[in-house]
Amino acid sequence: MRILIAMAALIGVSAGLAHGEDLTHCKAGQAALEKDLTTARTEFKLCLSKGALLPQSQAAVHMNLGLIAFNQKKYPEVISEYEAARKIFGAAKQPWQPSPGTLYTRGVAYAETGQLPKARADLDGAVKAAPKEMRFLISRLSLLIATNQLDGALADTQTLMAQPDDKLKVLAHVRRMEIFERQHKFDEAFNETQEVLKLDPKNLEILISRVDLLDAMGKRDQVMTDSEKLLKSDNPRLQYSARTIRGAMYDEGKQFDEALKEADAAIALDAKNPIGFNNRCMALANLGKNDDAIATCQKAMSIAPKSPLIWNSMGFAYEKAGKLTDALTYYQKVAVAEPKNEHNNADLKRVQDALTAQGVKVTPVAAPASTSKVTPGATPATGAPVIVVKPSGTTYTDEKKPAKKKP
């Protein structure tokens, strides 16, 4: 845990001023910073309410409360505590000059709360003030990628690649892969995976991404060859990804029996990951086993109830079963969550047209207002056609979707 302590010098200064400040709780808060953030927060709050503090000390307490909130991922509180400190300095007619660390933590907090221009300004300030602090640069890089400012992002990767630390070089190549993939420069993205594997041959995410990129490049034979290598590994995650990728390949080739076998093998490896059930649903629907397909998709939704990928597959299962109203419901759910999902929009239009031809009145769905939120350091979605749902704790991120066969 990395805490920036702002109180030490100020407590020392204040203690010598003999202005009647009671710093007992402030000192207790400072002592607790590296041990128990909840206790530290409580003590600093008590210090504010009972300490009769001078403005300078009040500001320092708010800064520490902001840092505690940052480590507890309470990002709105980070912003409010820093703002309280800024106002105290303003009222005292003193300039507030935030440190690079303060700009960094506030910039991340702005990004987490969707205030992206402010996040960019703070992270730019942090990087400019402390150009050798790579965590500042890494956070800005993630923000630039997530907001599609890709030229700036590529420039930041060059800085990372110039560092002596191989871990930073690996991160740079991974981010470059993401950038090129966003630009649909799949050959260049694939080359970046090669660079990663030179430095880190056992990088699981890159081994998986490499096969996904081969798929995007249309190199089906090589996808199947590389996925065979993943199946021979002793890592269940690699085996699982190989099964889902191979299932998608068989699905695209209309080899639905083989796709079903791969889905069943994936489920046997990890029955808590919804993508195996999602792929099984798709294979069953394409084989005309509609009741089983719907039941399997319901199982997938019980694991990942908010996944637009699985909603779309459920719509497809209902559509294949001839239950167009139910299919419409799920396609519309995806359209609300992902209004720019072209794949789903085509599915939705097809079902709407079929229902209209039957004399059924269809009410168009309204897309929600966009809410932008970026987590610096997180891997952003690539925007590629979505085959694999990777687990992250108890949540799942849709990354690639099997091509679906139309009725």
C-alpha cells in the first residue's frame, strides 16, 4: 500500500506555534496510516471536529483524508477532500500548489467518476512535474487509450519501452497491441504479441490474445494449430480459452456438432464461467435443439445476468425457436445497453421486420445517455467484433463473440 503522508511536517510546524491546537487525534491518525486506514480516517475526522486547527493543519488533514479515500477506492470523496483543502488555502489567500502525487490521485479519481477532461489535465500535470514516475505515465496511457487518443498513447508507450525495466517494456508492448487492435491493424498488433513473448514467454493473456488476433486476421488454420498448443498446456485458463476459441471456429464453419463438443469441454473445465454455456446455447440453437438452447442460455444468464453478449444469444435462441416476441425483448435489452452494437442491431431489425410483417406493432427502444468512465490501468475494450468471456473476480467482460448463424 502506497500512502503519501502530508501531515508530518505540518504537525511539527503547528505544534511549535502554540495556537492552542489539539493534535492528539491528528497524531493518532498519522500513526495509523500504514496499519489501519479506517482507524486513520476516524482519527483525522475527530481531529477536524475537535482540534481547533489552524487553516494549514485543516488543509493537511483534508489531504490525508483524500489519500485514504483513494486507497479505499472512494473516488468522489477523494475529489471532495482535495477541494476542501483548496478552499482553505484560498480563504487564507495562500496559493494551493498540488504535488505530482496529488495531481495523480485526483486525476485517477476524476477518471473513475467520468470527469475525463479534468482527469487528463491532472495526469498531464503529474507526468510533466514528475516525468520519471512511471505510474503517472501508465495511468495517462490507459486514459488515452480508453478515450481513443491513440497518437498520444503511442508516444507514451515509446517512453515506457525506453525504460530499463522489462516489466515496463512488456506493458508497453501490450498497450501497443491494444492500440493497433483498436485501429484494426491486426498484423502490427500480432507483432507486438511476439515482442511480449520474447520478454515474458509464459504471459497467459498474450498467449490468448495472440490466438484471438490470428482469428481477426482470418488465419483459421493457424488459430486451430495455436489453440492445440494451448490445449496441451497444464494451465486450465489456457485450455478453457482454447476450447472457446475452437468452438467459435467450428461455429463459423457451420460445424455445429464440433462446436457443441468444444462448449461441453469448456464447461467441464470451468462451470462457473458463463461463456461455455453461452457457446453451448449457440451450438444447440444452430442444431435446432431449441428448448435445450434456451435452458442453457438461462444457465449462462444465472452466472452473468448483466451480460449483453448473453442477452443477444438468448434472443437468438428464442428467434430460432420461433418465439419472436421473446427474441425481441432480449435484442432490445442489448440495444439499450450497447446502442452501437451493429451485430445486435441487425438481429433486432430482422426480428422487428418479421413481427411487423405479422401485424405486430413494435415500439422502438430508446438508448440511454452515455456515461463515460475510465479506469486508468484497466484494459479497455477493443471494439472488435465480439469469442471469449474472461473472468475477473465475480464479474465477466465480453471480449469476443461467436459469429451467429441466421435463420
